[in-house]
Amino acid sequence: ESWRRIQELEQPKERAEAPEGPTFDAPQITVQLSSPENAEEGDSAHLEAQFTPVGDSKLRVEWLKDGQPIYHSNRYKMVSDFGFAILDILYLLAHDSGEYTLKVLNESGEATSTATIDVKTKDGLILEPQNEEKARAVEQLEEQLNRRPEEVESTKEERLPVFVEPLSAPVQAEQGDRVHYSCRYEPVDDNQLQIQWFINNRPLFAGSRVKTLNEFGYCVLEISPVYPEDSGDIVCKAFNKVGEAVTSTSLQVEGKEGIITQSQLPSAMSGAQTRIDEIENRRPQEIDQPAVEHGPPKFTTQLQSLPELREGSLIHLDVQVEPVADPRLKIEWFHNGNPVGHSSRMKAIHDFGFVVLELSPAEPQDTGTWTCKATNEHGSDEVSTEINVSGDSGVIYEWVAPGERRERINQLDEWINRPRDALEEAEMEFDAPVFTEQLADLGDLSECDAASFMCVLEPIGDPTMKIVWQHNGGAIPHSNRIQMSNDFGVI
């Protein structure tokens, strides 16, 4: 029954024929297009017509200009709905002139309507006044504004320039000061008169340090700051077409030292510099002390013997030595007769007669004889001890868990590794495979069609059975176009 149900579901179903739609007659235009009159450049045009049938879904409306299709754009707006066909043209241009055709068509036929638009062009420049009264008023206003007073011919007498107030007296300044020079000249109203400054017969131009002013017969020169190389003659020269006038003075600049060695304190504190020098140059008083004679060094205690140490523990050695205050006493440590250098593991202390050596962490190579030697100019002394460091391996094999945790872990391990009974399943024997339903021929198919092959096979539950598909004697592999399935004997 399941197999019969599968066949019923897989059989193609007959498609219901779509009902035929209503049939419409050929379209007719009930209201024709009308040509707009007096269309000028820049205006808008509106074309409108009415047509039938209204409810035909296959009916199309097209607009043509001189036989060419018109498409939607920012100037062309087309509407077709409920039997109305409308074309709006925004901002008419000269090339919009022509014949416009409305075409309405469906499966039964077509209908057309035509209108003509003639666009009158406008000049690009408006040369004629748009309002004669306002234009006449503008002309009168322009005449009043452009009216000039009567020119009176007058001849000015050109005069020779003269300095009515010469430059100030010579100036003495220090380096870094600001100097100011001024003078007055005539004539004041001569627009051809020019002023020029010179220093040591070289033209002096305005810059970051030099500022000049020449207005209403008044000349000013400012230099800030001044340097010793600015010393020399300062000349102001006024000239025009008639002649020239000159006034001069001098500038003397005293230079300053690059390093200030003199005291900058006021005169009221003149003695303070001497006191400052005494304080800065004061030396500590030397106290004569008799030399202390120190005897040869001697260890008052011995290095303690340490028990066997484990790797990683702390090695601590300490001893006392005399004399305590000998600055020339030298302490040295030896390991198996070799000097011991400072390292990150070693910490050595020698203070107030106490000598300490610490090694942390201890390592197996620290095993051996350790010697402390004290030396000065009168002799030497040494003490020794033996140190034994046992090495530890990197892996700890001994049990370190406290309490009964070891027994509990052993019980858990035995339970996990307990033997399990093998599942005894009866072996089933299957007969040779037999196809109860053979493959069926599909006949002729077109390219890109889907093909489906199906057959039924027994036995169903045999896990050792293998299904192989072949094409012209060769195995068919899995791919994105080929799908294979084997469910409950249906292949």
C-alpha cells in the first residue's frame, strides 16, 4: 500500500486550463487631440485625448513626435489611465515644434490621433525696454550721476623740495635698542615727490627691523632692534622733477658681550657678589686625623655546615670578620677554588664585619666546597664549608594528594576500566538480491529535461549489500546533477 501511495503522489497532475479572458474590440479615440495655440518658448504644452475600451489589460498607449517614440524625462510627463491619455511638455524649446501622435493599440487593432505644436522662439538678449517710463527715468538718473562739474584749467607751479625740519642730532644707542628719526619737507601737495633713505651710502629698505612713514610732508624712520653693524651715516633724500634735497645724521651702536660676566645686581648690593663667590667657592675644612693601623684580617666565626639541600631551596652562608673599619679589606668567594662572579641567583653582603652569601634557587652544580677569603695589605684569612645539593627530576612520580583521595581515585579508575560483556547478537542470513521491479525506459527526452530512474530491490535489511549505478558499463559518480538514494529497498 505504501508503494502504491508513493506512485500516486509522484504521478504528474493535470493542470487546470486557465479560463479565457474577455475579448475587446479594436480601440477607438472618442476625444481627439487638439493643437495648442500661441505656444512660445518657455511655456508648457498640454495634450489630452480619450479612448475606449477602458478595461483591456493588454491595451498599450504610445506617444510619437514626428514618427519617433517619446520617452519619460524631466520635461515629458505621460499619463494613461481610465481611458484618458495625457502628455505634458514642460518648458517648451524651439526643437519641440512638430507633429505629435497618440497611438492606442491592442490585440484587435489600433487607433491614432494627431496634433501639431508650433513653438515661437524668443531672442536670447532683451534689447528693447519692457517699460518705457521706467527706462526714461533710469536714463535721467544716470545723467545726473555722471554729470561732471566744469573743469577749470589751472597750472600748478613745480617747486624744489626743501627740508623745513632736518633729521635729529646724532644718536648713540646700545645693541638691542630702538632708534627713531623724523623730519619735515615741502612741498606737501607734490604727487611726484619721492623719499628715499640711505645708511652708509646704501639704500635702506623697509623690513622686519626697519619701518618707514611718509605722509603729509612728514618722514619717519624706525630701526628696532639695532646692531653694531647699523652704525654709520643716516641720510634722507627727497627728489622730484625739479631737483632734490638731502638731510643727514649719524648712528653709533655699542655692541654687547655674548656672555654676561658682570654682576647684574644693583649698586646697593655691590658687596653681595663677593659674598656669593665666597659661598660658591667654599671648600670643606680638612681635618688631620692620625692613620689607623689595622692588623691582618681574621674570621671570628666559621661557616656553618648545611645539611643536604634539595634543588630549588635557599643556600645561606654567613660569617664575621675583623677588622671592621678597614676600608681596604677585600672579601672574595670561591667555589671549588674558582672565583664566584655575581649573577641573578647570588646575593653577597659585606657590612659592619658581617659577610653573607645567599644563593636562590639552589642547583645541583652548586655542590662542592665554598670558601670565603678576606684580604688586606697586612695579610689574608679564609674559611670553607661543604654544600651538597641533590637534583630533582622535572616530573614528580610520587603521590602528593592528601587523605584518602588516592584510594578513591583508584576505585574510580577500576570502575571505568571494568570488563564489559560482549553483546551477543544473532547473525542474520540474507538471500541473494533480487529486483522485484525493473527499471523502465524513459523514451526520447529533450536537452535540459529531468530524468528519474526507480526500481525495487530485496532483501531490505542487508547491511552488506552494495548498490552501484553504471552508464555504458562505467560507474556513475556522485555530482551536483546526479542524486542517488536507497531507502527501504526503493532505489
